[in-house]
Amino acid sequence: MADLNLTNIKKAYGKVEVLHDINLKIDRGEFIVFVGPSGCGKSTLLRMIAGLEEISGGSLTIGGNPMNDIPPSMRGIAMVFQSYALYPHMTVYDNMAFSMRLTKASKEEIDSQVKNAARILQLDPLLNRLPKALSGGQRQRVAIGRAIVRNPDVFLFDEPLSNLDAALRVATRLEIANLKESMPDTTMIYVTHDQVEAMTLADRIVVLSAGYIEQVGSPLELYTNPANLFVAQFIGSPAMNVVPAKVTGSGAATRLEVTPGMPFPVPIASAKTLEGQDIQFGVRPEDLRIAEGAQFLFEGTVSFVESLGEVTLLHISVERAPELVVAKIAGIADYEKGQRVRVIADEDKLHMFDAAGLTLRGKA
């Protein structure tokens, strides 16, 4: 298997540039997930790695070998698409063996590779079935098995679970996680818009927006230390609450005024340069709790209650917030529409962003 390097990668369609100076190093054996909103360029970037889209600028290497001008079939890559694209008249065995037969591999080699892939994906009892006799999750596993038998240097997954229902998505996601454990030296790149898939599968997540990389890091790194407002609101569900706030005082007297007339003490390293400035303040719904003392972050009126059993989501109308503030309260909480509530969070759970949307935490 191999490492993969993207250096100053660009993609343009005519005069329209859709990917801008993408720089990324992927180590051998890593599971990398590309996430971002629709149209951010994640699938285009994956297709460029596969050789299905031409690279407009920059360089791509796999295992140290330049790949810009190498055709897809010679890049040592196998790709799994959204669509299963199985041959309906072929059995599971024959679908998985087809690409090896095209390369004139021996019957013994084909049989060994197919049965090994079937064992990894728990397809052994299904090898003689036709695709029409399989569930959606089983068909996707056959598509993955078809890629495994090619023994590629790099696996590419382009939203492979998007056609499955909720229950099958969970089951197949676990199977992909088990697949990675069974192939620890295999490099895998996975595209999804589902952040749950990204958080549970990835060694590192690459967050893209409008053709730029916003941040690269481990799932928990992106969750706890987002580089900017976009990442902060994209990672996490429900999304992070963001409201305008003002910094007052400096040093030990630093205060963050979120609710009018109720300054909240917050440690900000760059407080001297921020004093008197308006900034963006963020806190995740799961970090909010009902305030029992005199101090609070938000006070407002409950506009909507979502009782989900394991958690209760309170949607709160707060005076200075441009949108409803969401508080994620553990368990079954007895609140009603129109009720006044106060919520608070621990200081180390608060996030601050400057006018450009860049995080302020940790600045000198």
C-alpha cells in the first residue's frame, strides 16, 4: 500500500476554478474522510485522485510516483461509488471475480482473492446468489468486495452509503469500520456529507468549503478546537449556537457580554486587543445546561421542545441571538412552549471567533 500527496492541486472548468491550492499528505494506512456541503468540491477531488477528472494544476503522487498523466487503470486505485453497479445476471462470486478475469488471472488466484474478500465482508453464504436476492447493504458489500479483490494501493469511497436507509447505513458503516481494522495497511479515502460517518470512521477529517480546505484533523480535534466558524458549525449535531457578543475589560477582569447586562467571565488570551470589540461567541447545544444560580449565559423563552427520550432539545428565543438557541438536555425534561429558562455552560466549553470567523482560543 502507499502514501498519497496532493501539492497545490487546482481544478478549473474553463475560467471557473472550483478547487484552489489543495495541499494534503495522506500516510499509508490512514482512513481519511472528505466532508463539506454540497458543491464544496469533495467528490471532484476524489475523482481527480482516481484519474476520472483532469488535474488543472499542481501535482499528485502515490507511493512517491507522479500520477498526473497516468490513466486510472494504472494508478493502483479501486473505487466504490454511490451506485452498486452490479451485473444483474451474475452471481455475487462472478461480480467480484469479473475484474480479475479481465486481467487473465488464474482460476486459483481468482478463487483465493474472492473467497478472502467474502470472508472479510461476511459474504460467504451469499456467493451463489444474484444481486436481486440481496438487500441494499449486501449489494454495497459486494461492490466493496469487487474493489478488495483488485488488491489496490488506495481505496476510494464516494458516498457509498447514501442510497441506504437509516438502519442499513448504521450496519454498513460498522462493516466498513471492521473492514479497515482487517486491512490496517490499506489507505482509504472516503467522501461523505454525513458527519456521523466522518466522526466514527476517520483517522483524520478534511473539511472543505467552496473549493478550499478549511481544516484537517482528528474527529475530536475538529469538534473541540475548530479553526474557524465554518468548521465549528459544520461539525456537531445540532449545530453550534453562535451569537454576537462584546468583550469588556482585560486580564483577570475580562468579561464576555452575551446576554445584555449579564457579563460572563471568559479567559481570552488576546483580551487586550479585543477589549470593546464585537465578536462571535459559540457554544454547543450539548454543553448547555439549566442554570441553577444567579449567573447564566442565555435567558429566553422556549419556542419549541423536541422530546427524543434520551435527550430533550429546547429551542430558546434569546434577545441578541439571530437564531433560536438550542440546548440539548440529557433525558426527559419537563419544559413547555412559552416557559422562561436560563442556561449556562462551563468556561472551557466556550468558543470565540473574530470578525473574519477565525477562532480566538489560544491566540497570543
